[in-house]
Amino acid sequence: MYDLAIIGAGWAGFNAALEAKAHGLKVALIEKSEVGGTCLNRGCIPTKTLIQSAKAFQQFKKGNTFGIALSDSSVSLLADFSQIQARKEKIIQQLRQGMESQLSAIDYFNQEAQIIDKSTVKISDKQIQTKSILIAIGSSAIELANFKFNAKFVLSSDDILSLKTMPESLLVIGGGVIGCEFASLFCALGAQVNIVELMPQLLPGEDKGIARKLETCFKKRGIDIHTNTDAGTIDLKKYELVLVCVGRKPEISGLEKLNLKIEKGKIVVDEFLMTNIAGIYAAGDCTGKSMLAHFAAYQGRIAAYNIANPGNPKRADNQVIPNCIFTDPEIASVGLNEETAKNKNIEVKINKFDFLGSPMARILDETEGFIKIVSDAKTKEILGASIIGPKATELIGIFTLAINSGLTVAQLKDVILPHPTLSEGITEALH
């Protein structure tokens, strides 16, 4: 008899297993594919590894800016896509092995699971008994009716990570986070890239100024952008490959016989991450709350804690969730942006710092972008921040902590940040 059976070993399930083990529970972790789920194997880690290779390639091309030149001017600088992919696979394998090494004292089953009832899980040809179940089965790419995935010409975000050769041209359908990251990546490696987005701006939901700045940067790099455009009006014959990335949907297949409450295609959970069936919990993308790996890990840990401590559960109610976009330039945001704050009828004050004024940004030769801080004009409390520019995805952590701690402008303004760094732009903005 297990205390907890976890279905899915992605970021939610894996972190839940470690948390449950720390509380002394007997845990079964069941995964039909690979440890690490989408994030490690088909999402965050492979894409960011490829993006880093593309960034390094661009840095080499800018060598003259830093006083570095090839001794033989006839030498051509080429991106070896097969080696780039090999490095990606090596990093995934190393991280996967690291995760697997942490599973001591946890029974890991690399098999498909079927939940029979709230205390029984079928694995292959046997059944295990458990006191509680955590469903953490992730999400899958959304497919468009007129652009069915075939892994040859019309690709999903999973498919494109397995390319053997660089495409000469790529149409990206969907100008959200995933689409913009892949557009930035393949443009940097030399492909001709077009983005088609149905909404009026790239990155719908992000700060409008940030979206406009990214569009400007993309156009400078040669990316063609068509907003307010239906992909059905585009001539596909002009492109070697079509990438469809219009979002992801919670994975709920295989749960039909459980009578779980499912609304709008996602598993409904309460504030403690329990489903409508006592003893069955859900965490991560399948709950549809925020499809980010770090939020899935947070939910997984909370769910495991609550299963281990039923008399003193924690609420999974932290909504200060940083969002990171690894385009070039990088983008990150947390809390409210200017538009969402005004929609809540909050009188706001905006503080802004342009990276053109940052000594470190000039040293790095990455001066495109700015830091934008939103605070309550009356209480002076920091409500949110949006950043586009160098290391935005690292800098946003300072604002995440500030908002979590309820800091005011004055409190963050008086923090001493080191010079010369990109982070000092935060206090410069507030001064």
C-alpha cells in the first residue's frame, strides 16, 4: 500500500514526489515517457539550449564590435545545426540522469498508468493500492483544424525540436511566447522567418510597449510580422516548413471513467488542489491555471504537502508568477502591467529605465529595451514590472520577491544594487 501514487513525472509530479518523500510518505511515481515531462524533454530546456547556441553564433558574428577578428578573412562562420542538436540532447540526458538520481526511496514505474478508482492504479498487468493519487499529466500542443500536424511540413513545437537540418524558410503561426521564441531562434541561425498572429499585437496579454519594442527588434533582424492576420490567407508554398504554436491545452485523456469534474477542458481543483473526488489531487498544466514549469513545481509541492498534512493544508494561492520569454532581446514580466492595472481601476505610477543608460548594457552591446515598473499611485506598493532587454529573465526575480513581500517603491529604491550591473537599472528607474 502506497501513501501516494503520482501519475506523471514532469515538473509537477517530480517535485511532488520529492516533497512527499521528505514528509516520509511511501511514493509511487509513474511516467509513460521520460522523467522531466514536457519541460525537460520537449519544452523549456531544449528550446533554451538551442537559443543559447543561436545567441553564441550571433556573438561570434559581432566579433569586430569587441575588437575580435578572424586572422583569415576568407573563413566563413557557419552554424553546425547537427552539433547544436547534439549539444541539446546531451544536456537533456545529463539533466534527466540528475533527476533520476534523486528518486531513491521512491518507486519509479516507467509505464503507462490507468486510474481505476481513488485507491487503485493499474500499471501494465498489475494493480497498486494507494491512499491518495496526484494527477500531473501535463499538456499538449493545440492543433488547428486547417493545419494538422504531420511532423513533415506542418510541425508542432514538439516536432520542430527534432529537426535534422536547418530550414531556409519558416512560417510561424502564432505570435505568442512559443512562436516568438522559435522565430527569434531560427532567424538568428539564418532562416527567413515570417510570423502570423490573429491578434493585434505579438505576445497578446503582455505590456503593449514591450510587444511593440519586440516587433521593432524583430523587423530589424529581418523577421516579417503579420498581426491581425488569419493564417488561412497565407500562401504556404513560399515556406519550407510551417510551425503551428497557438498554445497548449491541458491533458485529460484517460480520465473519462473517473467522474472527475472537468470544465473547459481542464481538471477542476479547489484551493488545496483536491479534485471533486476526495483523495485525488491534480497539479501542473492539466489544471489549466498557468502553464509554466515553475508554477507546476509550486503546485506539485503544495499538493504533496497537503496530502502529507491533511489536518493543516496550505492554499495554492500565490499568484505572483513570473513569466519569461527567451527571445532576443529577452522579455520577462510579473504582477500587473499598465493595462491590466488600469482595467482594475487602479491609479498607477509608471517608472521606466532605458538600457541605453546602462553601463553594463553598453559593455555587453545589448542596449535594446527597458525596465517598466508599475506601482499604486496611492499606496506606493509595487504592483508589477515588465522588462525587455539583456538578462530580463534573471532580473525579474527581484520584482517577484518585491511583490511577494509587498514592498513599496521607497523600500526597493533604497536597496543597494551592485555597479556596474544590469540590476542597478531597477533602482535607477525608481530614482
